Amino acid sequence: MRATSAFSHEDVKYFNFGYNPISKPTLFSFIFYIDGLLIDTGQAKMRKQIQQTLAELDVDQIFITHHHEDHSGNIEPLKNQFDCPVYAPNKCCDLMKAPPPLSFAQKLVWGSRPAYRELKPEDYQIKTNQYNFEIIPIPGHAPDMVALFEREKGWLFSADLYINAYIGYYLKDESIAQQIQSIKTVLALDFEVMFCSHNLHFDNGKEVLKNKLQYLQDFSGKVVRLHQQGLKPKEIFKSLGLKEHGFINLISHGELSKLNMVKSAVRDYENGSLT
């Protein structure tokens, strides 16, 4: 099943797209539109609905926050539809030339992520007629992920920095130490509204981010203590009473797994980035 919704907050229009092959969607991805700027392109599984929903917008530029398939799944179709440039951080531009392979679970829920070699690199700012968006690196969930910060309006477009106060599963290449530092970086900004790409917060963005930071610090601290006692990642997983999302873990062949979060904390501790 497919679901589409459209909303607005202040001068920001945002569109919610969800897909589930067997029932009502439970995972949604937002696309944002402000003053001619489109932020991200959504998932390929919703391509037709995305193109139809956005068709009446006057889009003159697109910005990609990171290379993950629910953000970059429709770059070429939307570029062609609006005949406009598509910008992204340098790291994203490099990754999109030959994107990492996707698990079956990711392809099933979000769809494919075609390579794209014509992104225009931009690491500092994106301007529209009315607004100036500073580009803030926030790696951890993805090495190339950035936020957009409109200082005068107090808007933070936080990509996947928050999503939720807890983490249900983790990608193999995520870094918990980088996520902790990225949240600290963002909390130092003077923002009021957090436009998360999966979970919007208009009133309490800083508070929920602080909760996420505390969760990550508590989790990594427990993992490190058990690692120092000589436990292996699977033993730590069991000792903490963690449980996998069995179906997701199975169809992703372990690419999406809570065990990956334990392994990330151990890896970051051993390389000195997590203390």
C-alpha cells in the first residue's frame, strides 16, 4: 500500500510518502519545499506519487542531505521534471557515483538507488530568494549526512539525525561516536523547529535531541564497560537483554541489526573516538 500527505508550517511545505508491500505503511519519508528549494527526493517505491504530488511546485533547485535511498531515490526523475540543478555535499556527490549496495529489506521498503554522477558539490550554503541555509555536517548515520540551518528563522532540517528517541536497528557502517558528536554540534545551534526527515518536531526539537543524545551515551557507556570486561559483541548484546527485529534482520542479512549498534560502540571505543 502507498500513502501520501501534504502539510505546511510557516513558509515550509512538506510532503509525507510511505510504502508497504503487504499492509498500511509504517515508515514514511518527508520531502521539504521552501522558496523554490526542494530538500531530498524521497524513495523510488513512491516515484510516481512523488512526481504527481510535487508537479505544481515551482522548484528551481534541489538539495540532497545524504546518499541513503529514501533521500536520493528520485534524483534524476525530479531533475528532469523541474529542469533544475541538484546540489549535495562533496561526500554525497562521490558516494552517488557508485552507491553502496542495498540489502533486500532496503530495496523492498524504499526501492533502488540509481547511481548519479551530475550532482553539483556544495558544502557551505544554499541560498534562495528569501533564505540562506547553512550546511552543517552531521555524520554518523551516514558519512556524508548534513543538516540545513536557517539562522534567521530558527529552522533546522536535520535529515536522519533524530528519527526517534531510540534505535531499532543499525546499519553496519554507522558510527555511534559520530552521532553523539553530531547531536552535540546541532544542539549548539539556535533553532526552534526541527524538520526531521521522518519525525517532525515543531515545539520541542532540542529536548527530543537531548533525549536521543542521552540514550546514545547511556547505551555506548554500557557497551564499553562490558567490552572492557572481555565480553564479545554477541555476549554484550545478550547481557543487555537486547532483541532484534527478527524479520528485518533476516531479510537484510544482518545489514539492519541492533547488534550493529553494539559493534559500532566497540569499534569506536577501540579506535579512540568513543571515550
